[in-house]
Amino acid sequence: MPDRLLPSSHSVLRLFNLLDGIRQLSPFSALSPEEEQLLGRLVLRWHGQARFTISDIMHDDASSSPSTVYRRVVGLLDKGLAELHTDPNDRRIRYVEPTALTREYVRRMGEGLADLFPEAHRA
Amino acid sequence: MTPDLARVARSMLAVLIVALAWVIVFKLNQLLFDGTRNSRWTHWIFIPAAVRIIAVMLLGWRGAAGLVLGAWFTLRPEDAGYLPHAIALPVSSGLAPLFAMSMWRRLTGLREDLNGLRASDIVGLALSCAVMNSALLNLVLTLTGSVQRELLQIVTVVVGDAAGIMIVLMPLALLLSLRRTRRTTS
């Protein structure tokens, strides 16, 4: 990026980040589509795989930059849809784990799908 | 225009815009919340405090300079005619959010470009700005022998600034979150 663009882009970055922060003040600040998508991927990982860290998520997601993925993970942490648990054997490692709210979210999604597709649910 | 001159011109424009925003919101506060005045310098609701926090977060020292200029324009005649107040009151108005921002960034590691800014940072910054402004304002008034009922004065500024910031930011937050929801469902 050319040096002359840096000061302007810096103010623009601040503006976007400030607006994003202000938006989070709202009690109606729902999950963004990207956060919802990320949560879906995390639910699959919690179901099928071994424990994982934020770094694992950042490196495995090829669709966005690591910093963008990190920001979305933090968004989920802030909304109580994920939490960090320190590895008792290595306190440097913190695993991303579901919360009670995540389980409630998944349960409601399942109920919603069962209502939409009762035949499939019975099968 | 050389790059340095262009940069200076942009800085001056930023300062003027902030000063203008301060004056407009100050007048709006007089129109809407003058009934909450507690003393010559304090209100129980003071919405220009939102201009302080936004200006400094977006523009740093340029924002603070704009606040000083704007506060100078909105000085009451009694203060404008008394040199210590004419200088110290606008300067404290500009420095308070700058100090609060600097302190918050040291405390939380918040980046200069505000990457990772969360709602809790905004609330924390709002309270820090309110407390810092109260501290500096009351220090100035104490040193100039102008303050009476110190504790009430201190509390009024903290409450007034914090309430003013939230009154401005909450509707904006609702607007931004509803706008995003509408965009994602269409």
C-alpha cells in the first residue's frame, strides 16, 4: 500500500471500527451473517473434533484474513456464544468451548428445523 | 500544494469541523437541556460530551484542538472576560478526553486504529472522559476560587457527561444495528 494512503486510511479505519463498536451498544445487536456462519462451523467442530484454539480457527478459515476471523471469534465471545478455557497442562493454550447459551442456540435451531421438516425429524 | 501543506490543511479542516460540531451540539444542549443546569458550568445532561469522545477517538490531538477551539467559542461572557477561565476552561475541555483516551489505551491495549473496539470500551471511555473532565474542570474552578458545593459540582459533571454521551450514542447504536438487520434479511 502506498505510504501516502496511510494517514487517510487510518482515519477511515478508525471510523469503521468506531461505528462497529457503537453498534454493539445496541441491545438488538444480533449476530452478523459472518458470525452466524462462523458459529455454525464451530458447532460442527465441537461436535466432531478434538479441542481447538483461536489460532486453529484463524488458520483453517481460508475465506477471510486471520485478523477478520479473530474479530468474529471475539464477537462470539462478547455475545456469550463461546468461551475460552485454559489448558491445565499448558497455561499458554486456551481452547474455544461452547457455552450454555451456545447449547441453547443449537437446541432452538434444532427445534426450528424439526418444526419446518417434521417428516425428516421423525425419520 | 506540497504533501506537507496538504497535511496541514487537512489537520486545520479537521480542527474546524470539530469546533463547529461542538458549537452546534452545545447550542442544541442549551435548547433541549438547559433546565438541567446545576451551575454556570455544569448540567445534569450534557450532550456535547459525546462530541468530545468521538472527536478524540477519530482524530486524536486534532480532535482535542477542535474541542479547545469550540469550547472557546461557547464560553459564557463572564468566563470569556476573565483570562484564567478564558484559557483554562477550553483547554481542560480538550485535554480531558485526550488524557482519558490515552489512559484507557494503556490500560486495555486498545489499538490506535480502534481495531477490536467493543461496547465495553466505549462505556469505559465514556466514564473515563466524564471523570477526567470533572477532575480537570473542578481543578480549574478550585484554583481560580470559583467553585462552590464541590462534591455536587464533581458529581454533576460526571453524571452530565456520561448521560450526554449515552443519549447520543444509544440511538446511533440502535440505528446501526437495525440498519444492518434490515440489510441482512432483504
